[in-house]
Amino acid sequence: MKERTKILLIDDEEAGREALTLLLKAAGHHIRSVASGAEGFQLLAREKFDIIITDLFLPDTNGIDILKKVKEDSPLTEVILITGHASAETAVRAMKEGAFDYITKPLNIDELRIIIGKAVEKRRLLTENVYLKKQLRDKFEFANIIGASPSMQQVFALMKRIVKTDSTVLITGESGTGKELVAKAIHFNGQRRDKPFVAVHCGAIPENLLESELFGYVKGAFTGAVRDKIGKFEAASQGTIFLDEIGTMAMQLQTKLLRVLQEQEVERVGSTRPVKIDVRIVAATNLNLVEEVRKGTFREDLFYRLNVIPLPLPPLRDRVEDILPLAKHFLAKFCKEMHRRPMTLAKDGLEALESYRWPGNVRELENLMERVAALTESDTIALQDLPPNIREESLTRVTEKGVDLVKTLAEIERSMINDALALSDGVKARAAALLNLNRTTLVEKMRRLGMPL
């Protein structure tokens, strides 16, 4: 059922007030009406309204004072002023104070309906925008980034200092370590949280298009430029621009980016008129930019401009304490999305995850949890449910926890015998040949390992 719009009508003319109340009720709105500003202020102290319709001139106050009070207490509430003495000065002042619109007496009901409809839509969009921004802020709170390991605690401590500044940040780390997640957390916990966050993957955009994507272009700048278009820097006005994989940027464009950082202005492609910008720069790379500078593929002066606050992210293999909480988090997420019961990790499954080196880092772990959530029939994920590369590495790697060598060698033997039997359709003589054993030796090993003969 559609929620009715709550409207407060303030008008000292009784006949007009009652007639308008009836008309607005008939249109499906929830109406409260009063005859004075004092009564209006009393109601506003007790109730929230979507729209206020008030006469500009009242016996005890005026519509502008009501407008100011409403905007102070409830910025999302829209105010429509009614006046019998319209003037350009009145209109300008009303709009400057935040009125949605004003309408003159005698009222045109159809016009008022249209104004109310537009006010309702504006309020809906503003409310939705506030809700979405709150969701984003909640999602990217530091508390929602999983990391109990000492290395991640150092990252969090630095991030908490970073958000109090407006300095340029360079996030470094291997692919899959969560550089964009950290960039968003810096933005949504910082001073620019209510302004845009614009992400650009420099390595994913062709070199000949990246300049116009970043800086925009004017009509006629090149074939297909049929109208002016702002770039990502202008789109991020007063917010944050995240330049991901900055190390892949061509040298010519690096020169132009350096000028943007120095002058705080951009020039659209095809234009010579500079446009002032106010954005925070957060860049990220999985390359060693010091080495790229040494090789001559990255400008040294741009590196120093970007590296004001360096923020290195540790690979997952160096934060083993975080593997279990991350795996649980991703499992819960995918089980919910797939409408299946919660899943848990068996001891041997967890040990395999903790001993694996995770070349793809957190992203690889997330993808694995999605895979096992989709393909594992049991509610418990054991070693046998994990991919062969993770199972094999868990059997051959020694960690700080130590390893049971006898048990591990037995597991390797069992795994290889099972593979050989599968390849030979269960024929033991053929399986023994694949393992460079004679049949009796294979049977004896299977008996010792407790395998079915």
C-alpha cells in the first residue's frame, strides 16, 4: 500500500483553509491544518511532516520564519509558500531560504497539485539518497573490514589518521588485497563522505580513451564527440577520485596528470580553457613504482606527488589469522545469496586454507568460498571439497604449527593411489604400473592405509 504524504497546512483564513484541507484529503494526502504559526510550531515539535504549506503572512508570524525553522529541524521537509502579494523580491527570498516553490492567491488547485507532486518526488529522491549514503557509510566502516592480524591493525591505525586529512594517498599491494575497498573506506569515513566517490581503472581503459575519460572533452574534439562531456575529475567534484592501477598509465598521460595535481585544474580534450577542480586523489597499484621509476616507465615527480601518504596492504599469506574470519564471512554471504543453510569449515579444511599461499589473496578466497557454497552438498566443508591445488599444498607445506610427517605421507600415498585407480578404472595392475609399483606392493600399501581392496 502506498504511504500517504503527510502535509501540514498553516493558513489563518478559515474558509480557504477548510476548502483546501478537503481537496487535499480527497487527493489521498494525510492533512493536519492550523490557523496560526504558534499552532504550527507546536505540531512541528510533536510530529514529522513531508510537506508544509503555509501562508506567507500570518497574524503572529510569517511564512519565512516557519520555513527557516522547518529547514533547521527537518532539512528533508519541503515548504510551499502561499501569498496574496507576490513579488520578485518575495520569491527570491523564499527560494534563497530553501522554499520548494510558492503559489499566489487565489489558488489554482491544479497548479498546487502539480507542485505538491514535484515536492513529494524531490523528497523521495532526497530521502533515498540519504539512505543509500548511510548504507555506503555503514558498509565501509572500518569495523566492517575484516582484519585482526597485527599487519592489518597497523593498516587500520594509519587509515584512521588518513581520514582526518585531505592528503593524496598511494595504496600499494598485490592484486586481490582489497585496495579499492580500502579506498572506499577512506572516502566514506572522511571529510568528503557526502560527496562523490569516482573510481577509474586505468589499466582497463584503452590508452587513447583514458585522457578523455579522466578530463572530459568538448564537442568536435574528435570524431564522435557530438557534445561536451565532463571527465571523471569533474564528476568527483568535492569528493574523491580513485585511480586504480595507476602504474599502467602511459608516460604522456602521466605528464598531464602531474599538471592536474600541481595546478588543481583540468583541460577537457579539445579545449584550452582550464576548469578548476577540488578532489581528493587516492591512487593504487600492484607494481613497485620505485622500480618502475628506475626503469623509466613511471615519472619520478609524479610518483612523489602521489606518494604523499603511502599505504601498503599485506598479502593474505602474511595475515593467516584473518583467513578463518574472512572465509566465514564470505561463506555466510554466499549461503544467504544462494538460499542455503549456513556452512562450516571442518578442521582439515581450515588447516588447508591456512597453509595455502593464496597468490590471488582475499579475492581468491572469496571466489573459492562462492565455489564451495555452490558445489558442496554437505553443510561442512572438508579437505576433500577443496580444489586439488589447495589440497596438495596443504599436504606438502610445513607451517609454524608443525606437521605430522607420518600422517601427511600416508595422505599423499592415499591421494596418489586413488588418482591412479581412477585413471585405470579400478584395475589394480594398471594402477600399480602408473605408480611404478608391482601389483602386490600396491595391494599391501592399500591394506596398510585401510583402503578398500
